[in-house]
Amino acid sequence: MARSIVIGAGMVGLATAWHLQERGVEVTVIDRVGVAAGSSWGNAGWLTPGKTIPLADPSLWTYGPKALLDPDAALHVPFRVDAGLWSFLAQFAAHGTNRAWDKTMADLTPIDRIALECFDELTDGGVDAWTREGPFVIGFREEAHSKGFLHEVEGVIRHGQEVPFERLDDPSGLAPVLSDAVKVAYRLENQRFLEPAPFVEALAAAVAERGGELITGLEVTDVASTRRPVVALSNGERVEADSVVIATGAWMPKLARSLGVRTRVQAGRGYSFTVGTAVPQEHPVYLPFQRIACTPYQGRFRIAGTMEFRGPDEPFQPRRIQAIIAQARELFTGVDLDDRQDEWVGSRPVTPDGLPLVGATRAPNVYVAGGHGMWGIVLGPATGKLLAEQITTGRVDPAIRPFDPLR
């Protein structure tokens, strides 16, 4: 039996491990902290192929400069001398054109189309967790604020996805948490959501139940480029395998850069917290103009937002939570924003061109899976399935061909 080591116990790494097991591979998953310890824990849990789109678009050229001057803006970049960060931002901004958006959207569409069915494959295959249909309620203060969202949805539809949505005259039935300040609302269908940490924990349990080994609390310090890859651990141990998958999110460059993966992966940190609501909120809520995503979570209401470009290990910044609150307060009613629990920051792995890094490195039998930006949860199972096929058969599915990590 072939043996594979997967580095990283988030959604992407564990989905890859599960699908390798489906193909008869013995797997060991190693994570320096634990299951769902990175950006898989506190995100909004959205399974929204219809919103899995390029992060850079033409609005960046008008919104970006204003955001740099507004401490409460959803996009935050610290003013500091950091040549690598500013180089990344220059490359990221260069993709904020209609032409680049269309190219990236065309590359994302094939994997977007299979994303939800790959979750069904996991749950039908023994992963004891759920995904739930929307609808998603989209809210705006005024008509002008909805133009960007409508343009994005039209672009997704133009590239071949079905994204049913309709205007809501009164969103209070579906979203009692929205205040009267929300004057324009839409209902978005054919999308799902989940509770991310419980789902990823269930996926880890399924991998373990099928004989997989999970090692947590040990860091992989190096992946040696030999005929059979050798993984070096922080305790001095060295472990050999037939293949290795690096799925460490924003920390990927530490191990992958020396293996030929030169695309910069920048931590785009997101923040979230949960609150109580006067009336239970059963459906996800999205405030696109404020860039705030909300989801029911274990009897409470998770509010997530911001894109903060900092190092992945930098300290939690309380000001970013306050920024989300400042943007959201007038748009909610019956939401106790002072009763916050589960305050969290997670480092999402963002690439300059908005495409993931999935496939073989220059080192024999060493692969990477990451760089999904905000879409690691929704695209994780599909990524794991198609990468497992490449590892075991050598075939590169057309859906992940644009994600070549050596591009």
C-alpha cells in the first residue's frame, strides 16, 4: 500500500487525505497545532460557488485607496516598511481589471460547478456532519450600494453558473436581524452553509476511523527533495513516504518555496465573533457593501469580515473587531454586539492572481494544495478529490490545471 503524508489538518488537507484513502493510500496527517486550527475554524462557513469569485476587481482601484485612509474599512493594510507585502499588493492590484477578472473567473468556474457535490460525496461516504441550503439574504442601505454585487452575480452567470436570486420586498421574514436601515434586499438560492469547525473535525474523525494517523502538536520543518520524500519534524524525527502534500494555508511558502513554488502567498486575515440575537436567525446574511458575512452558528449568530494583510502569526488586532461592529451596528436589530464570544482571527492564503496553488512541485512526489484565499472551505473537498487523482494516477483534471503551482 502506498503511503502519503499530508501536512495541514484544515479542510483542504483533510479532504485530500480522505480522497487518498478512497484510492487505497495509507495517510498520515500532521499539523503543528491541531484539527481546524487555522482559517478553517472561525470563518463564515459559506458554501457559495456563486460567490466564489476573483478577489481583485476594478472596484479595488477606487475602494482600495480610500480604505487605506479609513481605519474602519473592511480592507486593512498596515503602514510599514515591508517590500514583500507591497510587492504582493502591487501584483494583486494589477489583477483588478475586467479582463483579469474574466480570466480568473473562467479558471474558477469548472471547480465551482462541482464544489457542492463534493460535499455530498463526503457526507454520503461517512463524514458525520451536515451542510444546509440557504437562502442567503443580501442587504444594502440604498440602491446604489447593490450595483457591485449585481455586477458580480451577472459575471458569474455569464461564465456558466446558475445563480438564482430575486428582489425581496420585505427581508424581515428571512432575516429578522436586519434593521429598517436596510432598504434594498435580495434572496440568493442554490448555495449552502455549514458550521466549519464541527465539519472539519468530523472529517478528521472519518479519516482516523478509516485507519489514518493524525499527529498534532508537531511542526514539519522541512520536506527533503529526494526520490522518496522525507519529512523532518520539530522533534528531530524524519519520516519517509511515497508522496507528500503541503496544505498549510498561509504558511505554505515556508516549505514550498524551496521546491519551486514561487507564487507569493499572503495572509489575508479575517476576523469573526458570535453574538446572541433576540429572534433566532436561521439563514445566512450578507452585507456586501460593508463586506460582512453572517451565519447561524451553534445557536448564536457568527459575524465575519475584514481583509487584513499582515503576517499570519502576528497578534490579534482588537481594532479589526471594532471596525466590523462600526460598519454593522446600524444595519442590525435585536443583535447584542456587546455580547461577543469566540472572537477569532484566521489567516486566509491569498495569491496575487486569485487562483489556488494545486498540483506537483519540482520535487518528485511532493504536491501543494492551498492559496484559495477566502474559498478554502467551499473548494476544499473538490480540491482534495482532484489532487488525490493526480497523485495516484498522474492525470491532471482540467478543473485544476489553471492552478499549477509552478506557474
